Amino acid sequence: MYDRIRQVIENEEDNYLFPFFWMHAGKTEGLPERVKKVYESGCRALCIESRPHEEFCEDGWWKDLDIILKEARRYDMKVWILDDKHFPTGYANGRLQKEKTEHRRWFLREHHVDVIGAMRETAVLVPALGDEEQILAAAAYKRGDSGDRLEGKYIDLTGQIFDGFLYWDVPEGFFRIFFLIKTRKGSLKSQQYYISGLSRESVGELIHAVYEPHYQHFSEYFGNTLAGFFSDEPGFYTQHTEHWGYDQGDYNHTVGQPGLALPWEDAIISMMLEHETMYQEGEEKRDGLEKRQVLCRLPELWYAAENGSYMRLAYMDAVTKLWKRCFTMQIGDWCRAHGVKYMGHIIEDMDAHQRIGSGAGHYFRALGGQDISGVDIVLHQVMPGYADYDVASVAESGRADRRFFHYILPKLAVSLARIEPRMKGRAMCEVFGAYGWAESVTMMKWMIDFLLIRGVNRFVPHAFTDTFPDDDCPPHFYANGNNPQFPGFEQLMRYTNKACHLLEGLDLQTDGAILYPAEAEWMSSPEYVSMNDAAKILYDAHIDFDILPLEVIEHAKMRKNWFEVNGHVYRFLLIPAAKMYPDKLYRSIFKILKNNIPVYWFESGETERDKSTMGMQTVTTQTLIQEISKRFLVHCYTENSPYLRIAHFKKGKTICFMLFWEDVRRNVETMIQLPCKGKFIRCDLLNKQITKGTTSDGTVEVFLTPYQSELLFFDEFEEEWWESLPCMETWYGETMPELLWDIYLMELGNETEFRKVREKSRLFSITGKNGWPHFSGKILYETKINLAEANTWGIDLGNVGGTAKLSINGMDLGMRISPPYRWNISQAVHQGENRIVIEAANTLAHRIHDRFSEYIQIAPGGLTGPVKFWKIHRNEGENGEYYKKDGQFV
């Protein structure tokens, strides 16, 4: 571990950042400078997003890309390429619009008519068919009740269609005749020429249109400067197309909804024929089962029926496994064969990841062929401090579910990265995009820590652009020199790389696993329980977990008292309650229980179960933590401070704890009990500070402000190096002098020098109603203070709306981008008069009123204090009080 710490101290850490780099046609001249700005920001890679470039995969594109690759090689940077001309991935650069139209997406729709019998020689009209539509089958079901439930076995009427009519001798009773129609209709209008993720040939057109031309032009860069390709939110995007049923919205489109078009390829039927649920219990194989028999049962994908749950499971298993085979594995295999990597993400929002609207049906299968897992956080989906409240958002439905985005989303990426050997723990998040100019670097820092502590270790900041102002999903980081917070962004990026570098290769220690409940929704909707509530309860109790899909649990290695997946150990399994699950889950449960591993059936109310208890223990929101604690399955760090997030990492003799205080309203001061003891170091990487400490029993004091985090490392440190580190500090004896300030403003892009606006002024919000509400830029504060004695002094600026850079008596003491805005100023001050200069920077939200910023509260602009001075004592004992550390490294 010492080598990595040394590398961080000496700025030799690797790169874990690849921000989006938007390219517009006709902006060639400025490309070298823009690449340089990405490098200067601390990012050592970039991901080219092609959607604004109208010459994608044409001469202008190749010319621009050639410049970028050469500049990247010059700075030893890596380049990723977003893999399509338009968002989301699947347009194949228009190839299916210009040619190869036969490879467009297929869908399945149904038309039905209700009939009453008995009546002989009844005729019904065959529904009118559009271009490229065909009837696959026709079948009748008896109506089960006054609603839409289907009863009994289907009656195959496919052979009864003649000359535009279907003829049938209707038996006694009420029946519904279904026509199952293969169609091109079912997608968004903007995606009618998109590829099908269920067809190897169709996905091959994307490879042919985008991937192969890049290799033909730039093969020399593949595997060195050109690192790989990025797929952005591919999915089914199925639409509600019929007049029956109600459109539930893209996030919620799934099987069991009348009127919804369903993804289709003919291969689905063959896969369903092989599915275990298509055979009656006790039968090894049903002889003579034909495709027509499966086709006639397809109405059960929309309407409730006796065995409809198994039909929906067979269909969704076929669809999602086809996607994995044809889309993500095929593209991933192509990339690996050409020496590059493959990453990206789907739309995961509020359980869309396990549905067929904007998602791809099953998160783990959808991304299973990648080399790096991925999610995104955009559109105000995660807001600092809102772990207990849904928050207004630009996203669909106008709100972000705090349970999903705070407790599930990052864990999807981290879990996949840990269980898929190829990914080697690499979990990516696309972050910051479409929050608006009101998203400060301070907020960005909170979000980075929010993700780091959950195990995310690769980041795609969103975005650098070559246009200002650009209304496309701000904020933009450099903004052609107009972003006042760009220096703070640079500090944040360097912090992120250092933190990732120290955590790289360490294994996140999780206590248990939650079953990924896709099958529960497919089979049981609406009678199933989301995993979101259980995840929140566990994480708030400092119990970490992975989310495991059924096929992973099915093949897990069983040990006495724990089970193992890809080297990761789990001491309990939690299953969100559902009316039905596949039989293979219960077979897995039997093996788990046999090895004395507890299985918890999590209910948030009364949920009917289709199997006996099998030894599973039923728990609720009130009893979950109590039952886990009874069996001593987890370590108890503290029973207080749920928003003190604690991540435990380990490799060999190295043990690391990351601590992050997520509450933005108050400080946390508490003691925690760690499962180790001895010498340790504290790292405040953001402010380049490191101190030493010891604990004889694992007890460690924690004092963190909002937005603050730290890393604690236990290891066999080199004695001489460890002894050379400073101890923690105690800040005491605060004073709050009456300071008056000269205040200067400079608006970047419009001014090149500061102008004085106040003389000998008290502090106030620069952007308040009594200031300059539309000001965005740099704010300079100057004052003088007389110190009666030379001492070990510290300064706390209190509240700052943005970043703050401090110099005293001409000595540059560095920048703070988030609370606490504190510095040890002992080396800069002297007895007598001292000159203090503070340069603050706010966001562009006051100058540019973008629609995304309408969803964020904006802090008072500049320095509002109160400014306090403290005396500092250096602790030598164990677990002494501390607030900030000294021990600066270069």
C-alpha cells in the first residue's frame, strides 16, 4: 500500500476519469486547445461524444478525430468513442435508414375481439395490417371473469382464417379471440430505423457502420491511445401502441400491460420452447411441443392467465438472454478482438433496468459483455441530503425516487463489476450532466464521494463542449474560459484520481446479498416487493451488500456459514417478497439453507408466497436489522449517525475505511468501532493532508462537516515513514473578530480585471437581492487583522457560496472547494498586522438561467462567513480530538 500512497503524494497516480468531449462539425481549429484543457483539468482521458457532429464517420469526422488522437498521444492520454451518431446507441449511423432496412426492429402486438356463444359459423374480421405486418397466430381464450382474465387452455384458430375473416363455431360462454401480429410498429418515431438488440445480424450493422470504419482509419491507435468504445443507453424503448390499456410511461413499460408492443425476433419462440417452465412439473420433456403452441399462448404476456406467470418468465428470459448474446457480448467480443475495451450503460431509472420500456429488461444481462460496468446520475436524480425525500427532477415523472437513486443505482454497477470476472471490479458512473449551471463544484464533490464510498471507481464527467453558451445539458466544465469554477473542477478531478488510485485493487467488504428481483416483477406484478426499501434499511444501518441476479446465486460456491461469488463472500441472502419466483430459486435456497446461511424473506406488508417457508425467515422493515444482528452476521460500527457512510476495503494486510458524512445540514461528531486496531493513517486527499494515529481497541473518533470525507488505512507501515507523519490537531479557543472587507468583482468572459464594489464592508451575499443577482465570476475579498501573538493559528471562513482560494501576507495557501473552508495558517501569519486575500468563485447560474438549474437551490454568492480564527494544538495521544490535519504533501 505504501507504493500507492507514495504515487499519490508524488502525483504519479493512474487515471480513472474520461469526461465526455462534445464535437461539433466546423470546430476543427480549436481542437488542440480543447484537448489541452481536458489534460489541465486533471483528466488523463476523454470520451468523444459524436452526436453534435454532423459529419460522423465522414471526412470531417476522420480529420477531427485524427487531430484529437495525435494530441492525446502527445499528452499520454486515452481516448474513448461514443459509438453512434445519435443518442441513444442503436441508430447505426443511419445505415438501416439508407440500406439494410430488413434489419430494423420487430415487435409483437395483439388485436382482439370478444365473442359470445353458443353460435355456429361465427365470423370476425381479420384486423387490417400495415406494411411489413403479418399474423403469426390466432387463438381464443375463455373469459375468466368480468375483467380481462383468461381461463383455461387456448383454442388454436390460426387455420380458421379465410379471405379476410376468421370463422369459428363459438362454444357456450364468453370468449376473446386474439390475433398475434408481427410488426415494425412499436418504437419511438425517432427510433424507427434503429437496430434490433435481439438480432446478431442487426447488431452487426452497428459494428459495420461505426466500429469497423474506426478500425480501418485508426488501427494504429487501437489498444494504446484509443482505449475503447462507449454505448449510451441502448434499450428496447417499446411503446404503448394500441387503444386498450393505459400507457404507464417509458420507465414502467413491462410485460402484463395491455396495449404495449413487445420486442420480437423469431428466435424468441425457439428459446421459449427450451425453457423449463414450458413443461409440466414432473415431465422431463413434452414430446411434440411446436412453435404454434407457444405462439397461441402469447396473449398471456398481456393478460392474466392460470400459467401466465411462467409464460412471461419464459418470454423475458428469452428476450434478455438474446440481448446479452447478440448485443453486449457481440460488441464486447469485437472490441476485445481488436485490442480495446467496451463500456456504457442503459437507462436504469426507478427500476426501468428490469423492464422493456427505456431499459433492456435485465441490468446484468444487458451489460454482461462489457469490460467495465456502468450507470449514470443526471437530471437531479441524486441531490445532496435527500436520502429520505424524493426530489423534483427533470427526469420522467418529475421526481427522483430517493430509495432507488441513493441506495440501488450505484450498487447495480458495483455488483456487476464484482461478480463478472472480466470487469475486475471496474464500475463506472456518468455523472454531473443536465443538473444545470447551478450545480457547483461543491455539489460535484459530494457526488463523487457518494459514488466512491459505494464502490464506483471510474467516472465519465458530463461534459466538455466547444460552444458557449451551450444549452445542451449544462454544466460544461471549461466553457471556453467562462466557467468561474474551472480551477475548482481541476482540484476535484485530481482528488478523484487520487482516491480511486488508493482504492484500486482493494476488495470492498460486503456483508450480504440482495436478490435481483427481475423475475419477481415479470412473474408476480403487481404482487411483489421492490428491493429498494430493504437496501435503504441495510445501508442506513452500515450494512453493505451486493445485488446478485438469480443465475449468479444458482452457481455460487457454497461454504459452511457463507457462500461465495467470484471470490466475494456473503453471510446472508435477502429475497424481496413476491407471489411467484422461478423454481430454480427455491432449489438454490435449499442449498444455501443447508449450509447454515440465513435467507431472509423481506415483506413490506402481506405478500402471498407460492412456496412453503423452506426455512426462510420472514422479516419486515421493522425487524430486518434486529434479526441480522441477532446472528452476529455483521460488524456494528455504530448505532448512531445513519448518514455517516462507512466503506470497508481490504487486500492482504491492507485495510481501508472510507468515511463520508452525507448530511448537508450539520456536522457529525461521534466514535466508531472498527474491526481492527493498531497504527493507521488518515488521508484528506482533497486538501493534500495526511496524519497518523493509533487505536488499541478499534475505537476511532470521527468529526466531519457536511461534504467532508476521509480515508483511514491500517497496514504494516514503514516505521520511519509513519513516525515522520504529524498527529491530529485540536482546534480550540475560537475568536470571531469584527473584520471589514474591500470587495472586488470580475465577470469572466466580460471583464479581465477586478473592479472594486465595496470598501470596508461587512460580508453579505454578492448575488442576493441587495447585491448583484446576475453576477457570475470571481469575487475578491481583502482585509487586515492584527494578531497580538505569534501562535499556531487556523482560519475558518464559515459559509462560502462556491470555491475559495486563500493567501495571507502574499503566501498562497491553496483552494477549498467544499466545507470545511479551513486552513492551518501558522506559516503565513506573524505578530502584528496581516493581510488576508480571499478569491471566491460562484457558478454561471446567475448569468445563464437554464431550465435545468430551476431544480436546484442556489447558495448565497461568495463569502458570507462568519470568519473565525482558532488556536491549534497538535495531539500526540490516542484518539485525540481533531478537526483538520496538517502534514501537507506536495
